[in-house]
Amino acid sequence: MLLADDQRLVRAGLRLLLDLEPGLEVVGEAADGVEAVAAAQSVPPPDVVLMDVRMPRLDGIEATARIRRLPHAPQVLVLTTFDADELVYRALQAGACGFLLKDAPQEHLVLAVRAAAAGVPTVAPTVVARMVERFAGPAPATGRWPALDRLTARERDVLRAMATGASNADIARALHLGESTVKSHVAHVLTKLDLTSRSQAVVVAYESGLVARGA
């Protein structure tokens, strides 16, 4: 994984913790967003980037957006000191798979990194909904997501289920579909909406009003 933080001591502490874990290896460090984007393009690329949001030259939000649009893009896990910071919400919009508080216990950090490596979002949909309500205004932005019209009825069903935090297996059981079919639908949803992560899809589901806020 890649550690992106402008504080050397933070990077050193994270490296010390993560390198002790079986199957986890820190392969690089970056002191700002520019370095993070460059390091994410190494061969082979890291599986996960632990990204601070407040960094010089290029902040973690824009760095996340650029990294997530790379071929073979690594997952991005945002590090923050606030659990409902607007910057975290914007990072999820940019394609981060989740966020983690910098003072989180070591076991939470390890679990979050392993989940991110597996492509599993680490933010509960209820947290995303709370962030939408706090930062996206009191009502859905009508017409903001015209690309939703490109989704089939079944793809809309899958997107609604994704917004509840359902896994592909959960969605398959609920909609009486095969997991491979669900995986295909998820891929189509992300492609048609020009998204790079399931977390982005959850944000869109709430922001567009496809899923009711507070539900």
C-alpha cells in the first residue's frame, strides 16, 4: 500500500503498524497529492492508498479523483481527524472507498485496509446519508444526475440495494439473480454514471433522491 500524508511522523507510525501485519506491506510514501498520484502509477501499482485530505500542492480530494481514474486504479482510504468533515464527503464523491479516523484503534485500521484491498466500501450507507443531508442541501438537486435515465429498471433496483450497504450476494438473494449477473449490473451502473467506486454510487443514490434521505 501507499501512505500519503504530509506529516513524516504520521507516515512512520502507520508504516510501523501496518508492516507488522501478515499480508500487508507498505510499498511507498508520499508527502503530498502530487507525489501520491505519481506513486500510484508505479508498476505494479499499490492495492490501497491511505490518503490524508489536507496536503500541500494537491489536496487529497483531487489526488483521489485523479488516482481513481487511472488504469488499474488502487482503492483509496481517506484518513481524517473528523468523522463528518465536508472534505471526507467530497473525497467519497471523488471515488474514495471509505474513511478512517487517524486515532482509530490499530485493529480498525487493519480491517479497513483489508476491506479496501478487497474493494469493499468501509463507510456505512447511513453515514453517507448523514453526510448528504449535511452537505448537499435540504433537498435532492433535481436534474443533477440526468445519467440516471440511462439505467434500466433492474439497474436502478441494484443501485438502491447498493445504497443500503448490501453486498453482491445480498442483492442477488433479494432480487433473485445470480451473483455474476449482479456484478455485471453493478459494473453497468458505475459505467453509465461515470463513477469509479460503490461509495460514489451510494452518494449519487441519495443526492439524486433515488433513495430517500433519512430512510
